[in-house]
Amino acid sequence: MTKRILTLLMLVVVTGMTFAQRTDKKVFSKKYIKNIMLKATDWQLKHPKHDPKDWTNGALYAGVVATWQTTGSKKVYNAMRDIASTQDWMPFKRWYHADDIVVNQTYLDLYQEERKPEMIQPTIEVVDKLLANPYPTKGEVDVIKWWWCDALFMGPPTLVKLAMITGEKKYLDASDEYFEESYDLLYNKEERLFARDLNYVIKPDGSGRKEANGKKIFWSRGNGWVMGGLVRILKELPQDYPKRAFYEGLFMEMASRIRELQQADGLWRASLLDPASYPGGEVSGSGFFCYALAWGINNNLLDKKEFLPIVEKAWVALTTCVNEEGRVGWVQPIGATPQKNFSENSWEVYGTGAFLLAGSEVIKLKR
């Protein structure tokens, strides 16, 4: 009887392992990745949540464009073009705020396909205004133009894409200047991570906000925005661009730290240095990390042997956060700091965008 029970238990274990292996293999097939990207895109476009020009949608549109580029779906392209043309290719309300020009990245991507002047002129006008005027600071944390780390996903790729299209060096110069100001203000060289803004930078006397375990607060999504932004900059910059080495060096430095902070389930926690206080994996930060690390492998900036297991584990975990309808869950709601206020039913458009971007690079991996 005991022998029979042991045999059955072994069979269950082996069967479970085989199922897991098959499942893992399935989620890396090109067919599966394209299908789940299309499914998530379709669900999200049918469930709009914010103003079409809002920063949240800017992150989503980046993923939707990636879906079109990955699958070749004319339906997805037309959906994205219809949204952009309905908005007259305009940014959101604030010319000075990086959040309000992130949608312009999508306009510039679509312009590359059609080359119609009306698709790009509003972007030129708003960026020229940004360059010509100082940031209207309140004298608090907003002491530079890109004073919060999320801005490094919103602003720099817009300026760099515009520079590559127009040939205007002034856009590259401005992007470099504003990025390095943010780096000097918010990057912690010891932890190799960005503080969200000056509210989370520890003062010289050791005072400032910290997590329950006494560690500094480094927000997963904020650092995900930075990593995703670095990818989108590096994809545009020429290989011989004088400042490219700075961006590559920062990307690799952060990637090595992000690798160390992945949790056993394959995801990262809302607060990177205090995972015990945030037990649930958070998909928007994790999606951007998966995207960035996969891109780094695909472009020979990250060692495949070292980073491929990290990306594979992350992608498997991310796919379990997409329900049967295509809704991407486990996304922390809008905020500026780590929170615990999310579950499998928590979704946001930027979470879908991060997931789609991850898929667009995972599908290129040579495993």
C-alpha cells in the first residue's frame, strides 16, 4: 500500500513538472505571444479609462504600437491612428510637463509610417516651447524640468525621436541636459536606483522617508519607467552618438541591480528594497523590467546566460496575470509611491502597455 501511494505521489509530481514545463514552453512560442498581445490590446482598447492624451494612455500606446510592430496587425494600427487623428495629433494640456508629451511618442512612430506633416507639427511646436521656457517651478521638489523619475520615460524618448526625424540637434542637446539633471538629482549610485523625486531622497543628516525595514524607498514602477525610457532612447540614438555610452552604462548598471531584486515568483514588489512589506507582485513595474532586460539581451548589452533566466521567469509570471478576457491585472493604481492597494482585479492602462512592451522583446529572444 505504501509503495503504491509513493508511486502515485511521484506520478503526480512528475505530471505536475511536465505540465509546468509544457506551459513554460508554450508561453514562449511566437504564436502564443502574438495572440496574448493582441488579446490584451483588444481588451484594453475596448475599456478606455482616461483622456486619450493622458500620460497613462501614453504608456499604453507605446505598447499598442509595439503590438502592431510585432504582429503586423492592420486593425491595431488603424485603431491607434484613429485615436491620434481624433486628437489632432496634439499633446495634452501642459507644454512644460513631461507627462503631457508622452502621447507624442506615438504620433512620431505613426509619422514614420506615413510622413504627413500634420502628424508631427504639434509635437514640434510643444517641444520648441519647452526648450524656450523655464519650468514654472513652485520652489519645492520641481526644481528642474524632469524632477520625477517617471519623466524619464515620458520626455526623453519624445525629444530623441523628434531629433531623429527632423535632424535637429537641439532636441538631443536638450534631452541630454534634462536627463542628466534628473540623474544628478535622483540617482542613488550605491543602490543603482532612482528615487521617485526629492521627497524620497535621504538628506545628508540621514533623515527622510524610509520603509518599515529601514531601507530607502525605491518605487518599482518609477524605476521601471526609467528602464523603459532608457530602452526607448537607445533604440533611437546612433551607435556613434557621443552620449550613448552614458545611457548604456546607466542601463547596464541598473539592470544588474534589478536582477538582484526579482522575487521567487518572477515579479518585483512595489517597493524594491522591502519586498516583505509588499507581498504581492506588481505588474506595471515588472512589465517594464521584463521589457528592458529582454531588450538588453537582444541587443548584446546584457549577458544572456546571466539575464535570460530572469526574463524567462518574469514573462511566465506576467502571463499568469492576464485573465481569459485579456485584462492585465495585479497593477498598482495611479500614485507616486509604493502601495499595497491592488489585486488580480486591479488594472490600469499603463500596466497593459508595460505587458505589451515586454511581449514585443520576449518574442525576439533566442532561447
